[in-house]
Amino acid sequence: MKTAVFAALALLLATSTPASAEPHAITYKLKATALGQSAEFTLDQPLDATAPGAVAPGGVVTAVIDPAPNKVPAEAAGYTVREIRTISLSLPVPANSTFQSATATGGSGLGGTPTIALSGTDVVLKVAGPIKGGADFELPTITLNLVAGASGTISTQLGGTSYTAPGLTFTAGISVFGFPLDAPATGYPDPNPILTTTTIG
């Protein structure tokens, strides 16, 4: 009887260890293009991330990515920003795991209801907007439920490695000499830190 109790306790502890919030200061490098000309700028997005420190093989890992409140720049690369819209933010499904589900909750000032879904090997958050230039906003909290593989580690990270393989895209409505223009923007986090790490075993 005691052996069974201890075995059950050991399994419980191995399945999930307590998670603690890890703050990260993320900087996206962005490039916007309009009328054949491009401008580069940066956007800072602080966030907290949590996930259990350990999980048993086949167990479910819940990783929570909680972006901090932010503000749309009123100006970027010398141009007035009228609004941003059609925002798309991606997170790759980590190695040594399979996707189970994802939810987006909360958020404010987004100009619409966000959606989140698996697209290929990425979990993609979409916000239609528009969000006015200079306005405060907060992206929703993303909760990822992942099924652990047989061994290794599960590390969550934001998507994107370059302007041509972006993890963040949106359309910026800008003013150039008083004329409104749309400037599609692509970007990626640089550096791109590991947000959470869960050991399988």
C-alpha cells in the first residue's frame, strides 16, 4: 500500500512541477515598405512567460505567454502612424511536443476580437484591428497546451528569424506629406530568447 502511494506521489511530482513567471524584454526588428521604399524600426514588447519545470512523457504542458500593455508608435522612421491592423503573431510548436490546443484571453484596445489557431507548425494569433497610432493596447494572454514527447526538453519561443521569415506582420497606415498610405510590415524578435523550458522525465 505504501509503495503504491509513494509511486503515485512520485508520478504526480514528475508530471508537473510549479511554474514561476519569467519576465522578458522582447525587441522586434521591423521593416515597412510603401511606394517601393523601405524603412526599418524597432518595437519593444515586454512579456511574462510560465510553464512547469518538468513533465512526464505523454503529460500535458501548459505554457502561458502574457504580453504587457504597450502603445502603438505615433511615428516610425519619420512617418506619422495613423493606425495598424491585420496583426499576425506566431509561435512555433516546440520540439519534443505536439500541439493540443491554444486560447487567447483578455487583451484591450485591439479594435476587434483576436483569434488563435494552429497553422502548419506555428500557433498564430491574429488581431484585425485597427489600433490607432499613439493608442494604448494590450495583446491577449496566450495559453498553449502541449503534449510532451518521450524525452528531451520543451522550449517555447516566439516565431520569426528574418524579414523574409517573419514572426510578426501587420499593415501600418501612415501619412507621407499628408497623403495616407498602407505600409505592410514584417519583423522578427532579435534577440529571440527561450521563454520557458520544461524537462521531460
